[in-house]
Amino acid sequence: MHVARSYLRAPTLLLATALSAAACGGPKTIEFAPSPASSATPATATPRATLDPAAACEECWPLSGLPTAAGAATNRKPLLIKIDNAPAARPHYAITQADMVFEIIVEGGVTRLAAVFQAQDPATIGGVRSARLVDRSLTPMVRGALVYSGTSAYAWSLISKDADQGKYVELSADHAQGYFRVNFRAAPYNLFTSAANQRQNLKQLGAETANDIPKWGFLVSADHPATLAGMTGGVPATEITIPYRADTSAVSYQYDAATKTYARFQNAAGRAVRDVDALTNRPVAATDVVIIQTEIWDVPDIVDAAGSLSNDMRMTGTGPATVFRDGLRQDGIWSRKDDNAPFTFKNAAGEQILLSPGQPWIHVIPNEMKVTSQ
């Protein structure tokens, strides 16, 4: 069944005045005052019976482990939205409202984010940028729709084939509605969207739901002993350094025991700056920081304007992993049988490591990169 490459007629969207079809000249620049909140209204969580604190959650959002509210539509299709992570594209909009975030190395040694939105529908998300080959593995894993602003001819040939085969839905700004440009940033950092706009696209395609979204391994509650569920023997680690490109992209985290979260910092002009969500004004704080190490190689078919080669990476099989949770570091392995399966993590003793419910930040890095902590 072919649904992903349909060229949509202009739908009636919540931000209809901001929208314009690519065929009519692309997204329109508008005067724009972002809403400070998501369109979704948090509901009271459903009461639950007392459960084994070491067990994986069952009644929870599959990609964050957070408890579901009564009547929550946990089968709504996730939106995997490509977010620019260059210094000029920061601060990000709506990043704290994502269920999970992947950070991926791209050409030139900088990074790009893949933010997955299922439980919440932010009114302003961005800036949206182009897809990469790795998105062909990430999107089917969450049974998602790939939301992006275009890609290379080589990557498009593969993404469009995937979509034709029903592996996932793709919603490029090259042909889908629902994108708009803002006046407070220069191009190419000024392309934005909203969850409501993209869900309207999915509605027109008859692709609003996904009934088999795999649950990641999350603990039942954030209130648990630090050594529970695979973290026995973990080493105390309250400061984490991920040595991406030093002038633009290096990342560090600082653990806050009071909130059981990791405050995120990222370099701009060689200086570490605390990440803050420009939509919610909330500082970015991960509940779990996960490191996946794998083989990453250059792809000669894709060269950017600066002459840098794009890359691809192995995202199935097994490899080294590190999980930071509750102020501890646990080194182990990741495993994933195919592109439709989630990642799972085990410690050296073979025990599964479960994540704390909340927003995990997942970093895919080359085997030779060393993440330090103290």
C-alpha cells in the first residue's frame, strides 16, 4: 500500500494562514509569536495497583515510560522530526516535549537531532532540517512518520522506496503541507512545523495510528533504588562529557540528584551553554543518557556544499553501550535484531538495564569515541 509519497491537497490546519504548498513556492515567511505551551492538556494519570518496582512498565507511553492518562491514545503514530542542532539553530523549540531524542553525528562532525513526539503535540517545533540515511532505521523502530525538510538525491531514492514499501510514512517539506518559516531566524534555520499540522497530514493519508509500537524497557516508577534493574555495580557519575566537535557540538551533562535528571549543556563558539527549550522556557534535562557505539562510515554518494561526506551507520546487531541513570554509569552492550525492534541494553552480567521513565537522550557515536564521566 502506497501512502507516504502522496502529494497532499492543502488541508485545513490549525495554522492555515502560515502554510503554503511547496508547489506554490514553499513555506511562507510570517510574523510569528510562538505559543508557550503544547496544545495537549496533561491529564490525571490512571491509578494503578502496587507493582514490582524492578519490573518494566506496562501501562505507560511506549517511548518515554511515563504513565498514561485515562483514555490516552497510545497507538497514535509518533512523529520523528529532524531538528537542526547547529549553534545558529539553537535554542530548539519544543525539544523538552519529545518522548525521546536521538543525537546523531552528520557531515562535518556536527550533530543533528531526531526528536520523537507521541504523547504531546507542541504548537511550534523546530528548526526542521533534512533527513539522513540513519533515519531509515530510526523511523520504523518507532512506527513513525519521518518529518523533515528534504534530503540528498541519493537518500531520497532510498527513503521514497522505503515509503513505497510501507516501512514508514515520510512527510518531506518538499511536498507535504504544514511547514512555515519564522521571521526571527535566518534561513535555513527558520523552517518550523507543529504537531497538529503533521497529524493533519497523517489524517489525510489514513495513517494516524500505529498499533504495534514497541515498548522500550522502562521501570514502572521514577521512584526506585539507583541500583535497581541492571545498575548493580554501576560507577557513580555526575558529570558526563561526549566529545563531539569542540567548537560547535560537544555535549556535557550534570546530574541533579534532587530531580534525578541530567542537565544538558552544549558548546557554541567553544563554550558550554545550558540548553533551554525556547517554546516552554524549560531547561533541557534528560532522565537517562544512553550511549550507543557502532561502526560509522562515509558515503561517497552524498557530499555537502562544504565538500564533507555524509555517513551511514550500523544500527542492528550488538555493540558497546553505556547507560547513565540515577547518577550511576553502567557499561554494557546494546542489541537490536532488526529495524523494527527497539534497542535493549544489558550489563556485563547479562541483566537487562531498564531506563527511568521520562525523556531519554540517546547518542549514537563511533566505536573510537570515548565518553568520559566522573
